[in-house]
Amino acid sequence: MNVRTLCLGILSTGEATGYEIKKDIEEGLFSHFIDASFGSIYPALTQLAGEGLVTVRAEEQSGKPDKKVYAITEKGRASLARAISVVPGRDKYKSEFLFQMLLQQYMTPEMMRAAIDKQQSDLEDDLARIRECRCSEQPHAGARFVADYGEAVVSAALAVLKDKKAELLRNATPQAAE
Amino acid sequence: MNVRTLCLGILSTGEATGYEIKKDIEEGLFSHFIDASFGSIYPALTQLAGEGLVTVRAEEQSGKPDKKVYAITEKGRASLARAISVVPGRDKYKSEFLFQMLLQQYMTPEMMRAAIDKQQSDLEDDLARIRECRCSEQPHAGARFVADYGEAVVSAALAVLKDKKAELLRNATPQAAE
DNA sequence: TGATGCATGTAATCCGTTACATGATTCA
DNA sequence: TGAATCATGTAACGGATTACATGCATCA
């Protein structure tokens, strides 16, 4: 799945500017399983408009660049439906944190602590964000499911982390890391 | 974190060929939070050898290309220690499946079922793999933690999925998908 | 007989990130 | 005064995937 389809998906829930799409990706329900930067969103939107999958409407603003509000077209909806009508690819999960934990013996206890604390605060952030989404929206079945799924996964991670934190630090080898 | 560091990390647990490293990434504990293909592993290994971070030893074989066994050097261990002595980047999770669930209304009920079944079998695979790792190795503290973490996360996902599956399918809009 | 596993490697290509460029407004 | 928010966009660069090339052995 690429940024094109992602933009189409977000626009299927209502019109938005590139800037708002980015915010949605960072703060909305999408945030915990998708990523995209301006450098990919803006070109994707231009391309989509060129193909008639979305329309653009410029709104003048003083001081700032014109706001470009994008809206999905029927052709866009059809294209979106086609794009998601495939058996989904396997989930991909990348974690530097877990890699580090696997290589504990190369880390100093201070680094261990820093890494664990960082991970914990990241997870707490995630959890807060998910719960916020659930409150702020009147969610449809899909959104509710995704929020439940996300909450369950993040909570489970957090529980293990809190549970094993002390043990992990106790085991940290003080002589490590060259 | 890049393929270089990943290779160094795997080689820190014992010597291996490029082919074995790939297998380790696919089947070992690494598999649920890291990815890499031959196209990136082989060049990385060549580069690492050029810099003296690993040594190579060629083993002749009949029929097949010579097996190149790589082993990490002291310099390599130092480099690995340096590479992982940073506050870890945020975990990244990509899921086409969750994206699809969020856009339910564009999917046919058949696609919904296929997607859910696929996700379930993927998760069951993951769980089996993690449990296998735990048995096959005499794991050190780090490996045990990673296995616990992975098991908790995947189990939680699986539980939600099983729990909500029926509801998700019941809600599937029969007229959807263009 | 045809797929799968073993075994290494290169080149084209893609997709995306990072950094840069611009600039007003608002909040601390 | 300096950071953050709003707002769009381009260009360089990087990093990895995919496909290709080669070829034997084994298993079904």
C-alpha cells in the first residue's frame, strides 16, 4: 500500500488539504500503523488530481500559501475500492528497541534504562492517542475495531514492559559496551 | 537501524553465511520486528568485510557456489556497541489489514472474510514461531524478554481478532465495493 | 517432472525521507 | 525572542526491494 492509496483513503472520509492529511496520519487512528511525510503526500496529491481521482479547490489566505482543498471523486472511490480489494500483505513491525534488548550485552545499564524509558513513554503516548480517537469521533464499526485492536496490542506491550523492567535492568551487565 | 547493523548483530551470536543470516531473520526471534532481503544482505556483508568489521572464510562445496562464512571481529563488536548505544527510534508498525478494516465500506464481504482469515493465520504463524524460538534455544535474558513481549502482543491481537470477527463480518455491507 | 532448498551475487527501479526554500501569525 | 502552527512544494539522496542470472540436489 502506497501513499496514493493512503491519501485516497483519508479523503474518502471527507475533504482535506495536504497539511491536514499529514496531521490525520500523525494524530488519527491511522497513526499507529502508517507513516508518510510531506515529501510524499504533496506529489501524490498532485498526481491524483492529474488523474481525476480527486478534485482541487484553492482557498485564498492572507500571508500563507493558498490552501488547496482536495476531495475524492467517484473515479477516486472506485480506484480506492480496487486498491484495497486484495488480500492484505503481512503486517510489518520494526523495532529498534527490541533489537537492542536482544543485544543487551553490548549496552551500558544507562543506555538500557534510557531505551526502556523511551519505549514506555512511546507506548503510553500511543495508548493515549488511541483513547482520544475513540472519544472524539462517533466511530463506525471499522474505527471501533481498529481502536480496540490497537489498544489491546499496546496495552499488552506496556504490561510486559512494566512487568519485566526491573528484571531487565537487574541483569544489565555493568561492564558492557566496550 | 540498517542492514549493516543487523548483520553485525546476528554475527555477534556466532558465525554465519549470508544465506543463514537471511534464514535467521525470517525464522528467528528477529523475524517479528525486522526485515531484510538478499539484495541488501550480500552487499552489506561485502562492505563490512572491506572495513574489517567481519572476516570471511570460503568453504568449498560441490555443485553450489562456495559458502562464505562470516565472523565478527573485535572491531565489529565495538562498532555494533556504538551503533546500538543510541536512544531507540520509535517502533514502526505497518498494517494493510487495519487500513482495510478502517475502510470496510469499500470492501465486499468476501474480501473482508479473506482479509480477516489471512490476518488470523499470519498471527497464528507468528505465535508458533515465537514459541518455537523459546524452546529451541537456551535463551538469555534479552531473548526471553523479546519472546515474552512478542508473545504478549501477538496473543492480544489474536484475541481481539477472534472476539470481533463475527461482529465485523455481520456488519460488512453487502452492496459495497463499487 | 517440477517445486523447494541451498548458495551467491548484480542491476534496475521504486518509494520514500530529509533537507531546503518561503513566510505570516500566535503563544509563551 | 524564539518556538510552534499553518501551508506548500522541490530536489537530492538513500536504502531497500524486485527481478534477474546460475545451477546442483533432493523430495514428492
